[in-house]
Amino acid sequence: EGAFKTSNVTGVTLPESIEVIEKSTFELAKRLRKINIPSKVKEIKESTFDTCSVLKEISFSEGLEKIGYRAFWQCSNINSLTLPNSLRIIDESGFEGLSGVENLVLPEGLEEIGDFAFAYNKYIETITFPSTLRTIGKYAFMENYKLKELVLVEGIETLDEGAFFYNANLRTVHIPSTLKTIGFDCFSSSDSKFETFVVSDDNPTYSLKDGILYSKDQKTIIFCPTKKVFENGTYVIPEGVEKINDHAFYNNSSLRKVVLPSSLKEIGKAPFYVCNINEIRYEGSMEEFMNINMSIWYYPTGEIIDGNAAYIEIYWFMLNYENGLYVSEVICNDGTINLIDLYN
């Protein structure tokens, strides 16, 4: 453990007899340029090559099953990555900060990609997923700015919270029939070019309506592409919709007016956040509107006040907390509700 940590070694050839490389073995070895992983090594452990910033050449062998937590964290000089088919798990932050790979090909056999596993990768343009993959973790591909099209293959079941968050150039997402779960802020970005979902007709969980991702029964709005254009800036949400998801219309620049259906039962966390909406109508009475379950989002500010973490309360009708923008009222069939007074 930590055997070559902070050392000046530039290259290492490990013999085939090696079975275990302990955690942090080469952590902060900032001159290490090349390494081989022998076939008897089943796991690259926690922080093994953490911050090996000039590491460029890695020879993986078949037999490797797991890449551990922060195993190649901030190895920013790697520009070619050939992973073995024996690999099953890439753990949290395994390749976070990888900067040189343009076309990422993940091997058949891989089943799980952990939280932040490939986050903050500046140059990835394409990702090829294996049919064996089941789960993509939280913020796993966050801030992959060059990714334009995301083809999720058959077999993938779960996209965790923020899996493709802040991928500003992402334009198209393909949803396979096997996908069951899309987490909060999975495709959100404050500077996004996202235009289109393509959803398999055989998917039992999700469907498309008006170019917007809905639940299969079309009772829940999941997410609206950021660059979807609404005619006259207006979207009349269809009768039958019962729930609008958290951040459902996040940063849509076209939306100016929303008409909520009388069937609505739940409004999630800040569904119109960073939008430019100036009018909300409700196709029901004031009394019926007051029975809708309306969420408040407690957003951490990073400040500590009197020893406690500080939070901002963001209401569903708040458009941007930084400059205090609100939609101040909802126009119902029998009158107008002042939202600011309602919550104060």
C-alpha cells in the first residue's frame, strides 16, 4: 500500500506473478508514464493511480474485473483506453478527469458504471456502451462537453441522478426498451443544445408526446428538451397529466406560458427552473388548485450559519433564485391566486 506514492518513477513493468496491487500504490507518482496490469490482478484498488497526471500508456490484461474508487482519478494525459472484456465494475470516480480520450468504447461484460466514473472529461465525443451494462451511476458522465449524441443500448436499466448532467452540446438521446429509471437532472444543463428524444416503442416505462418525454401512461411529464420550440411560446399540458417531474422544463428558452390541466395532482421541484415564463393558467377552480401537492426544493448554499448548513427554499414557481424571479400568480377558472402570498 502506497509503495510508490509520490515517487519519481517513470515506468514500471509488473511481472505476471503479481496478483494484488494495493491501494494508493502509485498515487501522486506524477512522472509515471506507463504501466501494465498483469492478468492475475482482479481489481485495481482505491486511488491506485490517483493523480498520475502524465500517465499515458496502460496495458490491461484479461482477468481484471473491477476498477476501484478513484483508481485513475485525474489521470488527465491518457488518450487511449482499451479495457478488457473481463471487466465488470468501474467504481466511483474511476476515470474522473480523464481528458484525452475522444471515442470511449466500453467492453462487453461491463455491468455497472459508478458515480462520477467518467465525469469532467473534456474530449469524449462518442460513447459505445455494451449490451451487458445495467446501471450508470450518479453524475457518471457529468460535463462531457463534446458529446452530441447519446445512444443508450438495449440492456441498460437505470440512469441515476445527473448521469449526463451539464453536457452542453448533447442534442439527441436514444432511450432503449429496457430503460426503467431516469434520475433527477439526468439531462439538465444551463447551457444546452438538447433537442430530441428517440424512444423505443417497446419501452414499458417511457413514451414521447409533443417531443417531450412522458411516462408510458402519459400521466407524468419526465423531461422536456431544452431547445424544444413551443408555438407562440405556449404549452397546454394535456388533460390526464397528473404529475410534472422535478426540473421537467429546466432552462427551456422558448416557453413563456403554461396551461396546467385540472387533472394535475402533483408539481415537482422547480419544474420551470431557469425558464422565462410570464404566465401560468390552471384549467380548474382555485379550490382544486390548492389541493395539488406542490414541492419546495431546499437548495444547499455552501454556507455555514451558526454551525448549520444554510439552504435556500426554492418554490415550484421560482424561475431563478439568483435574481429572485418568480411567476407571481396562477390564473384559475374562478379567480387568481397570488403565489407569493400563498407561501408567505
